Amino acid sequence: MHAITYGDSGVLKLEEIDKPVPAEDEVLLKVRAASVNPLDYHFSRHPFMRPIMARVTKVKTLRPGRDVAGQVEAVGKNVTQFKIGDEVFGACNGAFAEYACARESAFAIKPSSVSFEQAASVPVAALTALQGFRDKAHLQPGQKVLINGAAGGVGTFAVQIAKTFGAEVTGVCSTRNVELVRSIGADIVIDYTREDFTSNGKQYDVIFDLVANHSFAEHRRALTRRGIYIGAGMIGLDGSMGQLLMRLIPELVKWRFVSQKSVSLLARLDQKDLDAIGALIGDGRVTPVIDRRYSLSEAPDAVHYLEQGHARGKVIIDVDHGQ
């Protein structure tokens, strides 16, 4: 089968590799669509991260791509939830390929009204938003939420999911994305090129930060007395690990001595949460925003495009099994 792999110096390349064989508790998926996440370019630029993730996910070789949607091609003998032909979505190792394997618990049934592209956009981005607001912020109706980076992959889900909780949502984005963020439900949109949300005198119960471009003091100023700051951005990985720690450790210490709360966020794969988001998309309360589509052979270009930081919503890899 064709698959994208890591070449020398982290360069992504299309190769012919063996088709995976599902283990007893695994599902083999014929991939129809995948989506790109920041981890895909971070793993290319920072090779030391790949063996760490391989150990965490218990795979022999880490390959690019995690978000996936497709049809069940085969199942292991212990699989009980899915059968051949089922249309599913979820997460796996090596989603940028014609076929991919993962445990059955990594997938959920794709609602019939949801396209493969829409389903593939969900796992990392939508789970980050859902789990951030529900589990970290314990978001309540009427609370004021600010989303810094509202036009990106996670941000476009965050705006819409926060609205399902009944929150008043302010989205922060660039000039060209103001109408997009407003169109997906933001009550207020701030163009960061014209206004700094940390110095306009307004305060929020929750700041959901996907950009990490403000200081501890600035975030505190924009939060209510018992407000919660949720850091979900990966900007710090652009520098060295030492620089990242030198920045984060002092801020973590400072948060311990104030009335507001700071929490970090790393989405976890959860089948029930996949079902919940699938239902939100299926009934129209959440609509995935898809910026660009690339073929499997163009996956390196898709990753490079996302890395530039200008994507509006999700970047999709369409896998053509006719090739």
C-alpha cells in the first residue's frame, strides 16, 4: 500500500509499504480521509519526540497522521463493536496511508449524514475543545469565554462547542478571518491586529488559548477573579526544550499564588466523546470548517501549509483508492 513516512531529517515522503494486519483487538481501516494536526509537523521538526510518542502509543514505528475516517476492511477475532463495511472515524498511527490499524476503542461509528472529510476533522481538534470546556473549565450557561486563535482547526470547533454549552463567546483572529469566526457563532469577534484583548478592560470567565502569545500578567488582567486560563497551544515547541521550560516553569509557579486558575490541556481519545461530537455534527449544531484538501501524495504539502499558521479550520487528506 502507499503511505507517508518520515524520511531523512524528518522529510515526509510517499512510499510503498506492507499493508498492516490487525491484531486480535484491532480494526483494519480502508482510509477515506485524514486530517493534519500540528503534531504532524512537530514530529518532523523534532525527531526526539517520535520515539517518545511511539512508546506512549505502543507502536513499533510512528508514522505521520492521527485523525482518520474510513471503512472497516477487516477485524481481529476479539473485536465485537464493528464489522466489515462499517463507516467509522477516530484516531490511529499512520493515518496518511491507504490502510491503517488501531484498537476498536479508538473508533466510533460515523453518522450517515456526516462526510468522511468532516469525520476525519474531528478527533484531535474537537476532542480538545470538548474536553477543555467540559472537564477543565466546567463551562456553565451564560459564562463568558474568549478563544484566542478562533479561526484555526481547534478554534473553529471551540467556538461552536462553547456555544452548545450556552456560553457567550468572543473569538480572537486576524482581519481576514473575522467574518468566518462570526459566521460559526461567535457573539463578539476581536481582530487582534486592531485590538489587544488583554488591555481593553474586558474580563472573561474562561480564556481558551491556542496561540500562547501573551504573558502571565496579561492573562490575569483579562480573567475574572475566579477565571480559568486553559493553555492548549503548542507555540513553545518552536524553540528549544530549555527555552520552553524557562518560560513555563516560572508562570506555573505564579499561578499558584493567585485566585485565578491555569490548566494545561492535552486531549485524550475517548469513544463516547467521539460519539457525542459525531451527534453534534450530525444534527447540525457543529459544522467542521475545512480549509483545503490534498491528495495522499500531496500530504507533505498539506503539513507544510498547516505549519505556516494561516489555515482556516482543518486541512484534509483525501485518500484515493482508485490510484
